[in-house]
Amino acid sequence: MTLETLSLFFALLAIAATAATIGIVGIGLAGTTRVGAPLRHTVFSAFQGLELWLAFAVAATATLASLYLSEVAHLIPCTLCWYQRIAMYPLAVILLIAAIRADHRIRIYAATLATIGAGISLYHRFIQAFPDLEGGTSCDPNAPCTAAYVEIFEFITIPTMALSGFLFILALLWLDRFNTPADPPSLTANEPEKP
């Protein structure tokens, strides 16, 4: 496959992730009303138990896509791309472990990484759109942060794809919060009570 074909595929995944994020947030907010509560319950309960697995799939896909772009397509990651990778790569590992263990307490850690990554992605996309605002101080001249190596539909760049992945992970973690009991069982729940 060519870089153009895979870039289009990644862009379509980003659009799908953005649509799913908007759907989750929209249904979640509509569920705060008496009319929307049954819809939220029906839709959200359909994903019960899958939220961490889906979040892992998003993080793993983003990780593999970034590795493809740098290691196979030989695009040199800029400084901000590396910062986004620093946020995304651990998400793939910790979300997999959390999904296997059904450990819903991972949300705070995963949400922190995803929020940081989303902020970096948003800033990165901003300076790609307005390169004069970057000032040339934060990036390597050989791999400028303002360059858009991939641009699909004239607005989806690599940071846009990363941003959609981070936001989708945050939406899935929010969905997990709704579908998890208020007080999840402790990992040491099988231990006898101490007198």
C-alpha cells in the first residue's frame, strides 16, 4: 500500500473516531434529561464491558499508525509528534492491562495521558494552520512542527488524527464511568476482613 492510501485510511478512521466521540458525548448529555435517559441507558449498556477494550484498540491503532509513518513511510517525527507519542504509547499498554484485568480504576491515569496528548495535538494542529505563530523556537529545522507531511481533505493532518484518537479514548473512558458501579470491587476483595 502507498502512503497516500494508508493516509486516507487513517483519515477516515479519524473521522469515524470523531463522529463516535460526538455521539457518545451527545447521548451522554441527552441522558441528563428525562426523555434522553432511556436512550443513554440503552446505547451505553450495549457497550458495557467493552469500553477499555475499545480504548485499547484506539491507542494500539494510533501507535501502529505512527510507527508506520515513521518507520515504513520514513516521515521524520517532529518534536511535538514525539510528545504526542509519549502520551499515546503508554496508553496502549496500560489500557490493555486494564482491559484484561477489568480494572476500571485506570481511568484517571489514562484520562490524564489522553488529555495531555489532546492538548499537544491541538496546539500542534494550531501551529500547522498558523505557522507564523510558532516562532521557530520549539522544533527542529529538519523536522519542523509546522510542516504537514500528510493532509487529507485539506484539513486532516497527523496531529488531527492523533487528536481524534485522544478524544475518542477520553469519550470511551467517560462511557466506562457510566457503565461501572460507583464503587468497583477492590483487587483485594477476596482477602478476609481484618478484626
